[in-house]
Amino acid sequence: MALGLAAFCVFALTLRLWHLQIIKGEFFRDRSENNRLRTVYVPPSRGLIVDRNGEVLVRNRPSLNVDLVIEDSPNPTDTITLLAEIVGQDPATLLEKLTRQGKRSKYEPKLILRDVSRDMIAKISAQRHRLPGVIISVVPARDYVNGELAAHLVGYIREISGDQLKNTSYAGYRMGDVVGQSGIEGRYERYLQGERGSQAVIVNASGNKIGAAYSHLALPGSDIVLTIDRKLQEIADRSLAGRKGAIVAMNPQTGEILAAAAAPRFSPGIFTSEMSKEVWTDLIEGKDHKLTNRVTQGAYPPGSVFKIFVAAAALAEGVVTPQEKFRCPGYMKMGGRRFHCHKHSGHGSVNLFEAIVQSCDVYFYTVGQRLGVDRIFRYAHDIFDFGEPTGLDVGDESSGLIPSTQWKARYFRNPEDKKWYPGETLPVSIGQGAVTTTPLQVARGISAIVNGGKVLKPRVVMKVVASDGRVLEQAPAGPEIIRSIDLDPTIFEALKKAMVGVVEHPRGTGHKAALPKVAMISVGGKTGTAQVASKESGVKDDDHAWFAGFAPAEDPKIVVAAILENGGHGGAAAAPVVQDLFAAYFGVPDEEPLPVDTKKNKNRRP
Amino acid sequence: MVARIRKGVLSNFDWVFLTFALLIPLCGLVVLFSAGYDAEGTVDLFGLLSVNFPSSACLKQATYILLGMVVMGIGMAISSQTLHRYAFGLYGVALVLLIAVAGFGVVVNGSRRWLSLGGINLQPAEFMKLGVIVTMARVLSRRPPKNGAAYALTELFVPALVIGIPMFLIARQPDLGTALSLGIVGITQILFVGVRPKALLSVVASVLILAYPAWEMLHDYQQRRILVLLDPESDPRGSGYHITQSKIAVGSGELFGKGYRQGTQTQLEFLPEHTTDFVFSVLAEEWGFVGCVTLLGLFFGLFASMLRIAGRARDMFACLVAFGITAQVFAHVVINIGMVIGLLPVVGIPLPLVSYGGSSMLSIMFGLGIVQGIGMRRLQFRAG
């Protein structure tokens, strides 16, 4: 019996050993490997962002982080509290950072403070003996060589958020990694990021290094070559200083974006180091909407710029001939209501050319009436692609809106409101009412007019070059044509001629876009002065100033669309901005355009 | 006191038993060589000479084994009559020493286990192990169950005291492992003779009832160790560390082990106490399931041959002594292995014949010698 008991006990032990060693053996083998190896990750250096000429826009610089190794810190909470005191931060915030990274091995340094100044490092080092486990590590951080230059386009990077980590598109990322959040940094994150390196060392139970197990070098991220021209971008950015608005310059033949500026801006550099709550709140919730890239995300009524596309529709549909004249008494009566022209005294008798040059509203009221809103919609939306995102690879876009009877029926609930009234067509004809467009859409639309009817996909990335020099992605040599508009070429010629008239004709509204005569480069364009529906009732905001132009008129190389929010008259405020860009692009010496004696157009009244 | 061993007795020498009793410590040496490996180690042998040898534990253990064989011979020479005669005396002296420990014992690692007598450190509990076995054997063989083959509850009062008093003293030191093994051995001896089912039931019931106050009496660290056994992951850095690391070592050995001296848990010192209490984990890590089963097989062979000797003993007393020693070694093996593979709480009991340590080796070898002696004297009984 005793032997039987002994046999039973030995059998029980054997059974348990079988369970541990055979059934769960692999699990424990892993655990023993984890014990033995300490892996230290080496962050890769992020790819550069350079302009079309190879000028660096964003690079990396060494930065100092403060980390904590839990294993070496007998009391992490005390250490962090003291550290917080030294750097003058809230201990709770720092502790929260620590717990967020809690799942890691206790040997792996945990990030406490990012991109700390050298002065602060000196202060921390002086107290080192009281901060067991605190280490300073050198890691690459973003260096924005040109400060805020093209901030929206470039985008910013920031520590990966908890929500992003859960997202499958961020598979492989770890808490504390820095990822692109917007713009090129966001869209090309996978290229820019590179691959994390790792070093595994064998340690004993007391954490002493015994030897090296393996190491993988970090692989630097790939560089992004933009179609942007830094000099042009700089001028665009400068033109918007202290203003709200957007400027976009595009090659009308290829769709390449040469400059894309939006204001107010943010400084991408502030995201690399610790950011105060106030700064963050201002960025996210502030009324300036600093993070909004107004080039693609700003939907504005295009005002008179839209007349070009209404004119194209009218000529194509044959509702009007270029020679046909209408009389403008300064207003148009419709349904017992007066629709004013911006020139209250009237333009007299005008044909298409004169109507565009002088931006006569009554002419376009008439033409719009003849077309009807749905034909305007068909040309603006279906042919010139307004009301749809352009597909530029820099982040979410606003699609803007081109109204139609269908849209109205869909959009409103009340059966009364669903009906389209003829009076509503008139504002649409002059780019008001419900019409909104983004500056990029306007630049693309004007490009389609001046390049003979090719609607292009705008692009901002020329190529992606890996760290070893291999070209990973290359934009096609020619333009990416979304649609070739099948219209009589004379229509485009007539519109171009009229737009040159806007700048060069004595009565034109856009003189200020003209380059000095010596340059021998003729400029075309269209002004727009868009009424702003005041948000707070009773207060009327200033009009948005638009100008969309191209040059040289004979063979356009560049199209620029600019909007200045509440900037006043397009010809007065926006045209000079566009002129600056043309001057820079063609290397025309900075010189005032010849004064042209014209009556200054007054702002329209409500 | 020491009886002469007659020539006829030598013919009863149990070679199989001796083979098991020596194979196991030899296996232990192999494991200890790895567990205590230190490439630049020099071994200081009892202050006598210094030797360049890469494993101090292994070399010292080898000398303990040699000493142990001498002690085993002494054990063989002691006849059961002598043990019978001095049983109460041994028990009495051990008890006095235990009380002395409670009074003037030296505190090591928070427990008062040692008595310092002019440079020699004694652990009276070690004496008490043998003391309880022989005293119980004498008490039980003198007073066999009155009616039939099984004890009634009332007859167990004296044996209970014999076990209970030293258990209480040792548990207070505190040395839970030894106290428990003392209790297990005594109770096994009683069960060996036989207990009425009713009496057994009431004992079990009262143990269960007494479990709560006993639990309350345990030190915090003892309670924690038992709790940690139930959920080792709850405290991986504190009390659970030993069990967790040991289980990793054992489990990661898989079928054939990581190879001799290739156990990372052992060599990088993640495994605590790897030459003493957790030496079995070293075997498990480096030799795998196969090595573990082999050692368990050797132990089983050892017990089987010891039980055979007990079964053939000349009288009830000798039989109970042999059985008691077997039970003691067996209990230690099961508790130790059970502990390192996470089946039982960590109580600090070494693995007999394998764990590094002179006291343990010598006392167990002595016990095995006594068992051998009982086996050798079996025919005297038949002839007489």
C-alpha cells in the first residue's frame, strides 16, 4: 500500500512535469528567452522633405529626450515627482505618460520628456544622483529649416495616439512612436517613417550585460521630393502674413503644385517638444482654425471668378454668342425683386468680352437665366469638376458645392424649400448663393480653360526616394488627365482673351495682376469679390477677395488662385498678391506695375 | 553502544538499495557542476586547501558525499536495539535543544533555527527528525492497537503529543517545512500501523477546524507564500518570483532540455537558490522531461528498496523506524519537487541527496545507513 502511495505521488509529479515541459513547454521557452534578452529599440531617422529643386524643407536634428528605466528606479513615482519639480511641470502629467507605456518591459527606457532644451538637461544632470533610473537619450527630431514654410502642406508629426494605435493601418507601431498627422507627413507616413532598429543584449538576473545577441540597424525613412518651389512658396506664405486666406500656384500643363500657402498657420516645430494645453487648445478649437489647410479645406463662394465657367457653359450651349450684347442698367428685376450689379450705375451695353473684363453681373444674370441652374451645374460639376475633391495627396479635402435642383430637393426637408425658384439661379450665375469652391478647385478650373480643356489631377509629390537612392515612386512624366473637355477651341480662346482683358483692358478689374511691360509677359485672370453671408445676424463681414490668373497668356506656365478672407475687392487686394507670384516665377524685377487710370470699383452692397 | 556487525549479517547487505542511494547523489553532482558553475572559481575546502575548480558547490558536495558514506556506515552499525534503548533519550535531548533555540537561538534570515555552541552551529530540528521517528516507533510498537489492527482515537493521545510538541516549537522558529515534514512522517507511521476509519475521520475533521487558527498563527511571509502558490503571477517581483522563475526554468526545458550548462534561467541566475532548494529546476531546464523522469525513477527505486527492507524488518520497532525514515525522505522529495514545479508552497525544503548542503546530505545518509542496518539484521530475527 505504501508503495502504491509512492507510485501515485511520483505519477502526479510526472503528470505535472508533462504539463509544464511538454504541453506548455514552448510558452515557457519564450518566457525564458524574454528573461534573457533585453531589446532596446533604435528609432529610425525620418525621411527628408525637399522641394522640386532639392532644397530641404524638413530635415532632422539630434534632440534630447529624458527617459526612465523602471528597473533601475527603486521608486519611480518619487523620481518622477522630483523630475517634474526640476523641469517645472505637473507631476501627474508625467506619471500619466509613464503609465501609458506601462506594458513594456521594465528594462526598456520609457519616454518622459521629449526634445528637452540643453539648459533643462543641465539642470536635470546636476540632480542626477537623486534621479535613479533617469537617462538622457539622443534621438532624431524634426527640424523645420524654414520655420512655418508650407506648414499645412508639409503637415506635422506627433506622438501616436491611443486611437491610432488601435487602427490597423498603424500596425507595427508602438506607444511613443512619432507619426505624421497631417499633410505630406501624414499621407506619406509609411515612406517617411523608416524601420525601427533593435539591439538585443543578453543580461543576467541582475541586469548586467553578458553579451550581445543580435542587432538590426535602423533603416532611415525615404525622402519625399515635392513639386513645390521653395522660393515661390516663400513669397506665397509671406503674402498671407497677418491675413487669412490661401494661395495656390499650379502648372496648368502638368497639374504640379508649385506653391500652396494657407493662413493663419501653425508652426510645425511646436509639435516636436512638449506642448502646453493652451497652445493645443488654441490649435484645435481656436477661431482661427490654424490647422485647416485653406487651399484644399477652405470652401468659399468663388464670386465673379465663377463667371468664367458660366460663360463657358453659355457659349457651349449656344445660349449666347460672343457678340450678343445686353444692356446693364445696374440691376435686374426678377419676381418683383431687384438684383443689383456691383456697379450700381450700370455698365451700359456689354458683350461677353466686356462683361468679363468689367465683371458685369447683369450680363451673367441674363446668361444664367437662359442656361438654368441645372445646365450650370452640369458644366461646373460634371465638366470642370467643381464640387468634388481634387485628389491632392495632402489630406482630407472639402468638396465645395455646386447647387442644382436635385441638390435642393435632396438637401431640404420642407417641401416648400425643396423647390428651385428661378430667382435663385441669378446668384449662382455670379458664383454666389450656395456655390462654394476651394482655391485648388479654382486653380484647376482656370488651368482647364487655359490649357485647352484638360482637367488635371493636381499633384504635389514628384517622387519618393529611398535612403539607398532607389526611386520608390515617381509621378508620371506627363499630366494625369481626368477629363478632356470636348468643346470648340474657340470658346477657350475667347475666354482666355477676355481674361487677358481683365488685366490689360483699360476698364478691366484686375490691372494689379499685370507684370511690368518690360517683362513682355502678358497676364490673364479673373477677379472675384465674394459676399460673405454674415454669421452673426446684423454684422456684415467684408467681402472675400479673389483673383485667379495665368501667365504667360500665349502659353500659360503657371496658374495662381488666391483668396483673402474679408480682404475686400478682388482686383485691389488679391490681384497684387498673384502678381507677386508671377513676378517671382518669371524672375521679373520687383517693380510697381504701370499706373492705369481707372475708376476704382466699389464694393457691392447687400 | 555500537554493536558489532557479524559476518553473517554482511550477506544480507542490500546492494540494490546502495546503488540507488549512491546513483542519486552522483546525478546530483553532475547537476551541481552546472548549477554552481563559475569559470574562474576557486574552491576553499573547509579552510584546509584551496583548489582551482569551476564549481564550488560540486566539489564541496563531493566531499559531503564521501563524508556521508562514512556516516552511512555508522548508521549501519547501529542496531535497532540500540536505537530502541536511546530513543527517548535522543528525543529528550533534541527537545531541550529546541527549547534552548527558542530562548537563545541565533537569528538567520528572520528565523531562529540555529544554536551556536562554541563555533559549531547546530540545528536541533535535524536531530528531532530522527528523534521523532525512533520515539514514535517505540511508542507505537510498545502499544499496538488494543483491539484488532487499528487504533482508536483515545489511543492516539500520546503519539499526538510526541509529534505535536516539536512541531509546534519548530513551526515557531519559524521553519514550516521541517515542522510539516515532521508531522507527515509521524502521521504516516501511525497510519502504517492502522487507524480506525472513525478516528481518522475525526482527526481530519479537527485538522480542518484547526486550520483557520493555524493559518492566523502563520507569519505574513508564510501566508503569502501559500497565497502566491494559488496565483504566482499576482506578485511576480515579490513572493511569486521564486515560483515563477522556477516554472519558467522547468517548462522551458521541454522534452530533452536546453543542454548541459545551457540553461539560461540557471546560468544567468534568474533561478534563485539553484544549487539548493531549486536544484531540481536546473535538472529540468538542462535535461528536460527525460532527465526529470529519470531522476524520479531513481527515487522511486530507492523508496521501493527501502520499503522492501521495512517489510522484512526483524520486529515492529525496526519496521516502523525503517518506514519512518523512508517516509521522511519521500516526503522531502515530494514536497521539494512539488514546490519547484508549482504544486506546493515554497517551504524551503532541500531535495534529499541532490541539493547542495552538508547537513542535509549527512543526516539523510545517516538515515539510509540505519535502514541498511535494519535490512542486514533481518535474518538474526528469523534465526533467533
